[in-house]
Amino acid sequence: MSGKSKLFANSALYTLSSLGAKGLAFVLVPVYTYYLRPEDCGLVNLIVSFVAMVNYLILLSLDSVLMRVWGDYADQPLMRKKLYGNILLMVGAAYGIFLLLFWIFYDFLQNTLFEGIPFLPYLLIALLILFCSSVFTIHRRYLETVQEGKILAGISFLGLLMGAGTAVSLLVLFNYGAAAMLLSTLVADGFYLLFMIVDVIRRRLVVFSIDLQLMKRLLAYSLPIIPHNISGYAGHFFSRYLIKKLDSIASLGIFSLALQFTSLIEVFQDSCGHAYRPWLNKLLQREDESRNAEIHQASLLLLNLYSVVYILIGLFAFEVIVLMVAPSFRVAWKLLPLLVAVYSLNSIYYFYIYQAFYYKHVSNKIFLISIVGSVVYLGLVAALTPFVGILGAVLGLLGSIVVRIGG
């Protein structure tokens, strides 16, 4: 199979797997909104966004480095094993440091970011999810790098089925509320981690040896791009905190439901991106001029596919929300038009940023525009939410992406 054929085959696999998961989530929306209050959805969204933010801090962007430098050791299988092992050691150390800091500053966090949210069971589950997610992300990037789309798509969908089954069981049979949703995520991520352990042993992928020179090289590439990788997630978390603080946790729940309906766009962007980036990295290693034409052709085709998705969501999302969700959530439809606009603009930004990550001299500068974009996002949320409610969060997203594209 040619490189371009493999790109689109893996894009299709990732997209179908993610669409299956999102489709399952949509089918279950009536169940979730029947058994959950907007306040429950807000609590879950706040914690999940916190985990996503800290996950990328713990990873130290080493998952991006794995994709970037794996090809440099094509003829050195032992170095590839050491590369994988040293990345795992650094991620494990970062998680340990985070736990220590979380314990030291727990009282402060409990009185600010997590005010009204008890440690048991919510924050304890969050810490367990964080460990499973950060470690498995390394293996996910490995599978993407070697372009094993079938395995990754299959495992992802199976884990999400397990998570959905857990959520429905705990909601319907035990009425666990927000805890049911967090436990379902833990079940899925725990399954992914178990698969990783088995797969790493079976393939003999890892050699654990502390190689300071290798670590230094990896961190020299990864540290400058941490602000970019984490800025979006940090913006998402703190915007949700501001919605909770300046409006209400119920409004946050409605905002999260609106995001779920526009997440179909993210499915296409992320799924195609998972296949596009390793394909692009391999192509950029070539020196011939024809590569630019190939990149342009593939990017244009993907962008056209994205546009079809944007139009369909914009046309039918209102009717779907009214038909599927409980009355207390239906106001979410008002946020959808602007959210579709935000995600459509974000597509343009992604095509640029994937190439920028390949070149170290460019990646060192990405963090500046990422920080500016996040500051604009949070500033708009803080300024607008007291006056326009959760619409301020959507306008903040729009302002942030305009700044990123302009930069």
C-alpha cells in the first residue's frame, strides 16, 4: 500500500472508530440527560477537562517527540526500545511529582478550583484516570507512528463500549450520577493500559535504561512545544472553571452538552490528524519538490471532507437536540452555530501546525502564539460570561482561534 493510500485508509479507520464511539454516545444521550442533572454534567466536564490538561503536562510533549524521532532510529532497533523506555520513565517521574504537588497544595485546590467537589470519589477517580491516560497515550502515539490503524481503532472502540456499558449500568441500576460517568472513563482507560502492557511485552518494545544524553535530546525538542500542547487544554479547563464560578455549574453542563454535539467535527479533525501527521512526517523527510504538491492535494481533500461535516451539523443539530435531550438541556442549541464556526476555522490552523511541529526551529516559536491565544480565550470568557452567560465561552473560543490563525 502506498503512503497516500495508507494515509486515507488509516484516516478512515480512525474516523469510523471515533464515529462509532460518538454514535454510541449520541444514542445514549436520552439516557444520560434523563438520569443526570445539568449540575452532574458540569461536574464531570470540569474534572475531565482538568485531567486532559494535566495529562499533557505530565507527558511533557514526549508523545509528540516519539512520533518525530522514531524514524531517526529506523536501523537501530535497540535505540528504539531505549527511546520508548526512557519516555516512559520520564512520564512516570512527572506523574509522581504531580501527585506530590497535588498533596502539598490540596487545601488550596479544594478551596479554589475544586470548591464543592469532594475528594472521594470524584478527585480520586480523576487521579487514577490521569495515570492510565498519560501512560497509554505513549503507546497510542507508537501505534499511530507505525501506522497500525486497525489495532488502534479496534482497541479504542472496544474500550469505549466497555465504558458506555459501565456508565449505563451504574446510572440505571444504581443511580450513581456523576460518579458513574467518571468510573466508566476509568474502566475504559484501565482497559487501554492493560492492553498496552500486554502489547509492549509481546512485541518486546521497551528497554528501561536511564540514558541522560537521550533524555536531554528528547526534552530539547519537547519542552518548547509544551505550551502549545497544553495551552488549549488549559484554556478549556480554566474557561470551564470561570463558567462555574461566574455563572453556575449547571450552565457548564449545558455548555458541555453543546460541545458533545459539535464533537463530530473533532472526530474528523482528530482522526484524520492521527493518520495525517505520521504520513506528513515521512513525506517531509524527502527532499524532492513533488512532496509539496502531494501535501497540498491531500490537505485540500481533507478540508473538503471537513466542510461537508460542518454543513450537516449546522443544518440538523437543532432538531436532533430537541428530539433527544431532556427539557432542562435544550437551551444548548443556541450555542451550536458559533461552535461550528469555531471548529471550521480550527481546521485551517491544524494543517499549518502539523508541519510546524516537524521543524524544530519553528516549533520553538509555537508556544508564543499558543499562550497569546489562551490568554485571549480566558480574557474573553472572564469579561463576557457575567453579561452573556455561557455564550461568552463560545465567543472566547472564536476569538482564540482567530488570534492563532492570524499569528
